Amino acid sequence: MMPRSLIIFITAALMLTGCGTAASGTQKAADRPAEQKVQAAQANTGSFDLDLERIDGGSFSYSQIRGKKLLLVAFWATWCEPCKAELLKLAEMYPDLSENFEFVAVSTDTEDMMDKVNQFFVENSIPFPVLVDPSGNTVSKLIPGGDTVPYSIIVNRNGEIVSRHSGYKSGDEESLKKELLELQSK
């Protein structure tokens, strides 16, 4: 059996660095390794698409905002503390950016966790759509490895993925907000 201090250390390390399998950081298309650039080139053809159900019963389709707003897609899970911290910070930023941006949070939780997803959405008054993909089919196409959370992508008005972020630690929202403000003028 593991000593209690080791369990606490591992838990703290996961909370500080993120819950997924990838390293933390921002990756713009030009900074990616060659094999990822090929995938990015395919993804950056302006063919980005996202059609998912909302936790509140509606639906979201990127085609409704394409050409009108930029899109921030934040992938998260109820078991991931850094994910939830990031969503709370995004909820604080959203009112200042919502004229030019749409934010959506895509839960990677399974069907049996939808009550917890809804509970988080309601209890925290998340002001933007919370989307669900219990089958994981959409998420697996957009996240490297299919399960890295927190993970976010930014899509321009032309349907091109212009930035990817993996992991979250306190303070990351400041550099993200700066990036979003720069993108809104393009």
C-alpha cells in the first residue's frame, strides 16, 4: 500500500499540471513537430466542424457562428480539478469577450457522469454552452491521444484551428486572454 504522503503528492502534482496525458503549454501551428504539422494542415483547411448536444438539452453547431465569431473550445472532465478551475476562469472572461468569441466547454465524461456534468454547469452558472460527447467520437478526433484534458483549441472565423493549449495552471488565463484579444482584431 502507498504511503499517504505519496498519494497526497501525486494528487497535488496532477492538480497543478493537468489531468491528461500531454505536456502543458500552447502550441501554435508553426511550433508543432513535423508529424503534427501534417495533421494540423489537414485540420486547418477551414473545414473545422463541431456539432454536439448541450447539457441543457439544446444543440450547438459551429456552422451557426462560422464567419461571425471566433471559437474557443475547452475540453474538460468532472474528475479533472485543473479543468474545472480553467472553466471557472473562462466563465469570468466570457462576458468581456462574448461579442467576438463563442466559448464552449466539451465534456469528455461518459454517459453515466452526465448528472455530474450538469451539476457543475448549474452550480457554477457557466455562461456559455456546455456540450457533451459521451461516446467520445468527436473528442477523439480533436484531441491528440483522444483523452488529454484540460485541452483547448481556438478556431478563427474561417474554420481554421489557429491555436491549441494543453494543461492548465493558475495564471494561464492571462496569456490566453491576451492571445484572444490579439486574435479578435484579425
